Amino acid sequence: MSAITGIFYRDDRFVSLEQIRKMNNTLSHRGLDGHHVWLESSVALGHQMLHTTRESLYEKLPFEEEQSGLIITADARIDNRRVLAPLLDLEDKESVPDSIFILKSYQKWGENCPDKLLGDFAFVIWDEENQKLFCARDHMGIKPFYYYLTDDMFLFSTEIKAIFSNSSVPKKLNKTKAALYLMNFPHQDFTFYDNVFSLRPAHSLILTNDNTNLKRYWKLDPDLQTNFNSEEEYFTEFRKLFAEAVKCRLRSNHPIGFDLSGGLDSSSIVCMSKKIASTKINTFSMVFDEISDSDESAYIKKVIEEGGIDAFFVNGDEIDPLNNIKSILWHIEQPLYTPNIAIIWKKYEKMQDKNIRVLLSGQGGDQCISLGRNYFKDLFVNFEWGKMISELSLNSDVIKWSKSRIFFNKAFLPTIFDFVPFYFFKKQLYRRLFSKKKFLNQEFSRKINLEEYEKEFYQNYYTAGTARKTHYFSLTFPVQSLFEWIDLATAAFSIEPRYPYFDKRLIEFCYGLPTDLKFKNGWNRYIQRMAMENILPKEIQWRNNKTGYDSVHRRNLLLFQKEFIEQVISDKNKLLEEFTDLKELQNTYNDFKSGSNVNHSVNLWFTTVFYLWLQEHL
């Protein structure tokens, strides 16, 4: 969780020391362990250091290798050092930092080097001999990388605020992104600022004075197949890969924290860590004494009772959903998609109190292993009706739905959706889906052609086809916005988040699995449940549900912020009128307040956060 910054004047202007220092110092909150800059004529690189591995104690960035003329700045953790070392003529020892592995990889493989690396990384190399800047972001988009680009200038940074420290960069709202946000559509092509972009996962960006080349260096193969001879071999391989994904993320020179919600994902990480490593297990959990719908205490205790865990708890009953929101928005920089940020923020505060610098999170488990959506549809359209009836019966026992309800919702409707022309049926569904967002200003929506973005998303979502294609969509959908805001949020507490489920090796293995190992005997995520036998407590291994913070958010939004929401939707400052229909927004609020549509709490939260962000950041 370090930070990188840089300037490249493509018109050969000289960068001043003051310019790069100002940019770099803007991110001083990310550099508790040092900060440095390097500059030469029209290029400057900066770095803010946070030590999170023993190897990083030997690292000073930016680093210049005199013999090759290469200069690197990086925020990176490289997980395949042992494999790379003999190929790069390096030793895999603590005194060799990860940035040296990146630099030597560039020397050996050039622009193809990012695909040889495993781990989380964002790095930039200035190649003096070839007068080019090479930038890359990891396969899954864990590490943030923002940039501003014109014919004359290129600026990059781990956080957008450093880019805006340069007075020549205009700060202008991207209105398409604003509308997509109010619709709760993440979109990886935009930030909230015109001409400020996020480098896509698995992409590199190569710049010279005259040319710009955005290049995709890796793509999940849609035809990938994982083949073994027996179920037990699949289970064994899953355990091996999952253990490795966890183990390589335990490399730390500080105490490690573990999110523990009581769900399948976080519990698997905690229990696997206990099995494979001698590291101290510090778990952090939210509990709710008053709101049982959101409380996972019973499951959390099942993990803790296994022993070997120091457990810490934060009670979330009385946390205002907008608590610390101005500080949160300063750190996260853009309106965020998580209404429960105030609760999560409290948990990060607790971690900082316990000197945690590395956090292992269960984010991404559903996407990695798949919930088996469209599995019943596959059986239906392929005339595997005997198997379908058997699975309907088993799934009915698991989720306590009737077999007819499961069939209608998970087999019949998705099949109909594939075969009925869009304007005959689907358009009506789109209208119904978006009617809850009718508080948007319709003229504004038409102006930016919002319907096309809506249609693109839901056509992909509902007509992805097979269970396998649906799994592919969930893995390639822009989840990077989630990783970006978590990185920015945890940076406020000097914590680096790591995600075992978004290990490239595990992703490829799980995507390539036969579908009936993702969903079988009525259970989704079947392979994980079977592979974690004798590792997970059975009460968690065979959980059939999960809770969320929705009930907490609905109650506390009105409890703590009723007057402020009323102030926001009155829009006396005229911040919202371009984007929203204020009369419909008032109706949305009235429906929520009266209890006739409690789901409107999310719409109101998004609108309120957007209002606050406009007020403070534009």
C-alpha cells in the first residue's frame, strides 16, 4: 500500500523538483516509511513507502539501475519470486525487493513482462535508452493506477488527488459517470473527472513523445478447461491452489488482520491460514446486538472456537451511515458504491489500533468460484430434465423454496429471455428495473444516452447464456472499482488489503471447472464446500445463506440523517437539479420514510453522497 507518482512532459519541457515534490507530498498519508523522487529533464517519478513485507525494508524507490539506464517506481507484491529467480539470475532472499524482480523482468521480456508476474502491482519504468515510459497494472486490477493524458503531458498516480495538485489539470465533472453512479452502475471506462482515467486491469500503457499504446497483456481465456479424472483430484487441486493463494499473501513484516464475517469466504481464509502458517491470527468482525438480520455472531464464534485466534469485534448497531463521510470522501476521492462504508471504516480504525498493516479479505469469492447462476437453465435447454428435477428437489431442501418457484425463476424465465426479441418483452423488463430510478432527470438521461448503457449492462447480465458464460461475465465485469475504493479507504489507516480469491491461478482453475462442480446436489460453490472438509467448521461449510448490512443501513439512515436527507432533496444549493427530478426524489424519500419501499434507502444514500461530493470536490 505504497504510492507512486510521476510526470512526463512529452513536449520536452523540464519538470521542476517543486512539481514532482508537490505531487508526491499530496500522498504523504501513504508513506509512513519514507518518500523520494527522481527527475531528469522531462521525466520525474515519485514514491511514498509503506513497509508491508520484510523485502520492502531493503527497498528504496524510485530506483535507478545505472548499467541499464532503467528507473522504476512501483507499488507491488510479487508472488512468484521463487519461479522468477533462476530465470532472472536473482536470489529469492529478503535483501532483494520485489521491484528488482519487476525491473529484471522488463530487461528480459520487455513489454511482455507483466504477464510473467504474479501478484498485485502497479509500476512505471522509464527506459532512458528507448526514451519511453512503460506503465502496467496487475491482472486483476488490485492496485490503483490513475492517469491524465494530453499530447503534451502525462501524469500518473495511485490517487487522483495527486494529479490535481498540478494546476494545469482541469477539474471537470464527467456527467456520464455521475448518471451511471446514481443508477448504481459501475463502469470501468470512466472516473468522475473528464480526462482522468483508471488504467484497466491486465493492461500496459507505453508512451513516447509522439506515440501512445494501450495494450492488453492478458485475458481470461473463455474456452479454458480444467480437467482431472475424479472429483477428489479436483478437490485436492482446489485446496492446493487456495492454500498457495493464501500463503503468498501472508508475507508481512507487521501483524496481519483477517476480515471474519462468518461467511464461507472469510472463514475459509482464516481456517486455511491456521492450517498452513504459524502467523498470529487476528480477526476483526462486525457484530449487531440489536439488529439480528445483520448479525453473524453465531457463525463467527464457530471459527473462533476452533482456537488459535485473537478475535476483535466492533458493534455496528449505532453507527451513522454518514459518519466521517467528509474524511471518507477525501480519501476515496469519488462517490462510492458501498452504503456500509461507515461501518467498515470503524473496523479499519480497530485494525489500526492493533498495528495491522496487512489485511486478508474474502472479497471476490462469489465471482471466483461462481454461484452457479443459469445452471438450471443449462439443464432445461439441454433436455437434461431428469438431472434438473433431481437438482430442483435437492436445492429446494437447501434454500427452502418450492421446486416450482426455483424452476420458474432459475430455468424458465432465463430461457424465455434468450428467445424473446428485445422489444417484445425485454424492454418492459428494463422499464420495470429502472422505474425505481425514475428520480433521475429524464432530459439529462436522454442527453447522455443513458438507456444505451442500461441496455448494454442488462443484456449482458440477463442474456449471458450458459452458466459458464455467466461466470465469465462476473469475472470480467468491472470489479476494479471495488478494489480501488477499498485500497483508498484502507490507505487512511496504513493497511494493505489482499485478496486470495483474486489470485490469477485460482481464478483460471475455478473458471475452467465443469459446471456441476460449481453447483451440485443442490449446493452452489460445491467444490469449495467439499474441498474444505475438515478445515472449516461444518456449520459454515454447509451454510445456505448469508446476511448483509441492509437492515442496519435502512434503520440508521433515518435514525441519524432524516433532517439532512430532507435538506439534500430540497436542493437549495441547486447541485442536484441537473441530474434528478426533485419531485420524484421527494416521492422516493416519502416511500422510504413510510416503509412502503425500504429499498429506496440505497437510492437516497447514493444521492446524498453524490450531493456531498459535489459540494466538497468540484
